[in-house]
Amino acid sequence: MRNIIIIMLAFIVFSMGIIVHAALIPVIIPQIAAPQCLNYAVSLNLTYAVPLTNYSMMPANPFQNGINLVSNTVLPWYGLSHKNLTLIISGNGWTITSRTETNSTGGALWRLCINPTMLPKIASWSIIIGQGNEYPLTALFIFRTRNISLASLLGNLTMIGGSLPEENNGAYKLWQRIGKYYGVPMPMHVVLYSWIGNALSPVAGINPLPQYFNGFKFPIYGNNISIYIIRIINESELINHYSANLTIGQLTGFGRSIYGITGLLPFGPIQYNSEILLLKNYTLIDAACLANYYYITKVKLMLLNPAYGIYIPLTVYKFDSKPTELLSINGSIIVGGYLSEYDFYNKTLVVASPINYGQPLNTCMISIGN
């Protein structure tokens, strides 16, 4: 028993000697440099424009019926798949940009490298999402926050369900529900349906189309009618044309659930981006102030010539409009550059957008980040 104790004590003393000896060896700890940047990922599911859910100014029927029809029948990312988009954050003389391409369902992922010294900086930050391969970009989203830190802004941008603080101390909900989908609407990316009827009487406004036309019965002859949305940009034409959507026609009773009358033809979904341009020097330009920027809407019939059995194109409607002026909502959301159309149902000019309200900015240019 005594031998066992001596051996154990010897082992402990020997071990302690090793520990003491090791502690006397000098240890050199290299200096760790502060990180040059912190990585942030801004991931958003982008959707077309919808009325702002946290504002009470909502369009009245039948315009609201048309908005509901879009959200119930059109995929939320319509027109936003595989697009080159640039995210810009700017404020207090500092700007960072990041480019990405959206996936097949409108998902966008921007990666940002932020110097840690910038995070506590407080400013009124501008957040812009622009579409295009080169400048000028077409702005889809423009927002200016009240004074907050960059860290707070990035925290909200990188969080699903995040909000942006408005100038009036309110909170703008980035993420909204469109049908069963949860995403971030782009106010200047518009999707809508257009309807054609007979403008036979200025009192009635719009009437059902005839039962027979061009040798065909309603609604089949709608296949011979097209709507053209033409954007004139510096004398160049960007043309999109749309055919009658008989599926939507049947779903709505050919206008009954929208306008209360039947015998109308729906076209679309029609998609366009409004004309607010972002220059390379980070200046926003309202295309309404540029001479060679405007919209043209045309309706064409393919009219049958029974003598020769051929179809002749005939323009039966043409309307030119300048992009709408810049508007501000709660001092933070900037919208504008929209298409305008004459609405025969209401006998007035209407803005072809679910967001058609705000305070006029009375300016043609906005320099961001100052």
C-alpha cells in the first residue's frame, strides 16, 4: 500500500513539474487586424406593384376590382424573372452599390461589404433598386429614410418582414402579402389588365361589344384585336403588344365582376416599368421632363377584306401620354413616371398604376445621398 502511494505522489509531482516548465515558455500572440469589411446579404422576393397596405388612400371600384383580379390571377414575380438589378444605398456622402440577377421567381440576393466604421453613422439613407444592364437604370423602388444608423437600416433590409422608418416617423412595411405569396413590391413595376368595349354613347361611357364582328362571334373575334403599349425613348420605340385573354374573360363574365356589365374583352396581363431614370452620378430624372420620352397606346384590328380573303391592320384607337410627375408618399416613398390612359368608363384620364397618389415634388431631378 505504501508503494502505491509513493508512485502516485511521484506521478503528480512529475506532472506538476511539466506544467510549471511549460508555463515558463514565452508565448507570442500575433496582432489581429480589424476586418476591412463586414458581409451583409440583402435577400428580397420581388413582386409587382400593389396598393400600399399601410395607407388609407385606396382606389375605388372598379379599379380596385381590377387590382384584385391581378393579384388573384398573375404570379407575383411576373416580369421580374432573370432581370439585372442594382441595389444602391446612399447617404451622408457615402454610397455602396451591388448588382445581381434575379432568379426564375423574382428572388434577388445582393451582397454588401460594409466597413465597420460606417455602421454607427447616422443619416437619411436613400435605397434604390434599378433595372438595366447599364446606366441610366430604370428605378423600380425609391425610398428615403429618416435619420437612422446604417446598422439599423441594414438590419431591416436583411430581415424578412423588415420595415423602413419614414420621414413622418411611420414605418413602411417592406414585405407584403400578394395572394398567398409574401414579397417586396416594386412600386414602379406595374402589372394590369386592360378592357375594351364599345364607346357608343358619351353618357353610358362604355358599352358591350357587338355579338358579331369581322365574320366571327363574340368573343372569338377578340383574337383579331391587339393592344400596343409603345415607349418612345429618344426617338427609339420599345413596343409590347397584347392579345385578348379569353380565359380571364370567362373568369370575370367578360367584365361583369369588374364593371357590372358583360360583353367586354380583357387584354393582358400588361406589364411596364415607369419612367424614372437613375443616372451614373446617382441623380434621379423624371422622364416627364424630357422631350423625347412618352407613351403611345394603340388598339389595332385585323379587319377581314372579304373580296380578297385577307386581313388588313386598322388602328381604331391611339392615345399619347407623358410620364406622370414625381410624387412623395409620407416624405419617403418616391413614385412617378407612370402611363396614363383615358378611361371611357369613368370618362376621365387615369393613371395606370395601383399607386396613383402622393404629394407632388415639383421637380424634375433628385440627387440622392446628400
